[in-house]
Amino acid sequence: MNKLLMTVLITAVAGLTLNAIAETNGKNIANLRGNTEITKESKAPSLYPVENTDIKQQRAYPMQPPLVPHKTDNYQVDKQANKCLSCHSRRRTEESQAPMVSVTHYMDRDGNFLADVSPRRYFCNQCHVTQTSAKPLLTNQFVDVDTILQKTLKKAEH
């Protein structure tokens, strides 16, 4: 049996097993399928509205790319143009008052600085997504390093 077929079978059996466990033991398992069986097609959930607040949200995990705090509908991001860079490029941030993309976006894979955004960092929506009003599926225990440092400093002062 080839590796791909074996992987598909293992995944299918694991999915059926999880659904069976959830049903027989009455436990809730966090998933996006809800109570739909693994062999059935579930209805796609409605999209949540984009938050167009321009207020930056706290990150949910270390090294998370920042979320986009505004609408990006109809933004052209392809090899011809990148609408994001009309505000976020080094040359445009003073005029737009938007945060500049990280200096790491101006580096090639060897760590050399470039005059313009690196081709490997050009397609912003590979990593950055718009903020929505969706509630998290699970509670998050992540605390960013700045919060930890502030708490540590306050304890040291007392």
C-alpha cells in the first residue's frame, strides 16, 4: 500500500473514531464540523463581518503576523501590483500614517537588505488576514512578552 493511500485511510479512521467517541461518551470535541459525520458534507458556516476599526488587536501566539485592522475587499495583490504597499511601504508611511512593513520584509533569504520588498514577502495575504468579529473556538492562554515584563517589573517594585 502506498504512503498516500495509507495516510488517507488513517485520517479517515481517526475522524470516524473521534466522531464515535464524541457521540458515545457525550463529550464535546472542538471542531469545525459540528455534529456532521465524517462521511457527510457539512454546511459551510457564514462568514463573519470584517472589523474595520483600524485598531490593532493583540496577537494570539508568538511570532503571529499582525492582523489587518481594516477592509481589504478588492485589494489587488498580484505580480502586477500590491495595494497594501501603497500605504505600508517605506516610502508611503509618512503620508499614509500606516505602520511600515517589518524590515524583515526587505531582506532576501540570505539576510541581505534590498531596496524594495522581497519577492518572497510580496504577497501580504499569505500571512496577514483581516480581523473579523469571530469568537475563538478555544480559550487562549497566550500572554505576550511585553505583558510578562510589565508584571515582572511591578512585582520587583513592591
